[in-house]
Amino acid sequence: MKERDPADFLPLHQNWFHILLSLVGAEQHGYGIMQEVLERTTGAVRIWPATLYGTLQRLIADGLIEESEKRPVEELDDARRRYYRLTRLGRKVLDLECDRLHEMIRMMQKKRRLEA
């Protein structure tokens, strides 16, 4: 199966962006993702469980994330939890989205300088 073009996913929906960002550098379970987004955005973005789990399934179907086989040590684990990680495609999409957002900020700053 041919890998999709990462640019096809842009612009990312806000929830997709925050979920993918939560998976950078570490695998997470759903509740951990919700908590990280809430903390990182100081409460400005809240992803509710019904939204989160539907979005996770969509991200899996699109190949941006995958369920991890790794489990934490048994004392820290809950068998009901599913852990997720970024795929290579997911990381490319997130990187492109960050570049896109950076370019938008650059354009806005340039416009501000012209106003001054």
C-alpha cells in the first residue's frame, strides 16, 4: 500500500494537532492524552472522551498513529488501557503542520511591521 502524502492532511483539525503533539517522544493512553492537552493548553483545549476515542480511531485508520504493543510494568498498568504512538506518517504530518503554522505567524509579524 502506498503511503499517503502528508500534505493531504493539512490543515490539521485542532484536536488532531493536539493528539499528535501529545504522542511526540512518548506513547500515551487516552486519559493521558486528554490530561496532557488540558495541561499544555492551560485548560483552553479540552478533548472529551467521546471525541478523543473517535478521533483516535480515525487517526489509526488514516495511518497517523498506531496502537502500541508495549505495556508499562504490571504494577503501573491497567489492562483496559490502550497505548498509542505516532507513525512515521503521523510525525511527517505534524512537522508539516508546525511548518505551516510557523509560516502563518511569520506572515502576521511581517504585516505588523508594515503597519508600524
